[in-house]
Amino acid sequence: MTRRGHRRRRGGILSILTLRCADASELISERLDGPLPLADRLAAGGHLLVCAACRRFARQVRFLHEACARRPAPGPDLDAEAPDVLSADARARILDALRDAQGGGPDGAGATPP
């Protein structure tokens, strides 16, 4: 087992050339938590050179990691501090569009959703 509780991958040049996508995705996730050993960095980097699916996964994981880092910490008064993103006019247009999509007119009358 490695320090993060995952099964140990074989080191050396063979692991660089034969890393499976499942192991690569594990390494991609682990590297967000901290530095990887050299053999793991080389194996993941080599795999990412040849595997488009894992490159896409790495971009997605990095995006989520950065988005979570930018998100404000939850707190009891989070909603009170958050500025209104939509204007009152935009909210009214969205509500009207939702009512129209459900078959109701501007007054909410009309068909009700099943």
C-alpha cells in the first residue's frame, strides 16, 4: 500500500510504459493532494502523452479542484453576504419563461405539469 492507502504500482521503466488508465486516473487525483514520487510522476506523464481520455480527465479534475478552491467557505450568513447576481428584471423574465414552458400564461393559469 502507498501512503494514501492505494495499492502499490510497480516502479521502473515498465510502469511508465504500461500504466493502465485506472492507475493513471488514480495518480492524477493523488497529485492534487501533494507531490508524487518520481516514478509515479514519470508514469503518469508518459501515460498522459499517449492517452487523450486521461488528458481530458486530468483537465476536468484540475478544473473542479480550482473551482472548489475559489468557492467561499460555507457559513451561516453566506446567503446574506452574496450579492444578487441577477437583476429583478432578469429574474422576472426567467420566471415568465418557466411559467410559459409549463403551459401557464403570465398569470400562472393554464395547464399544470403532469
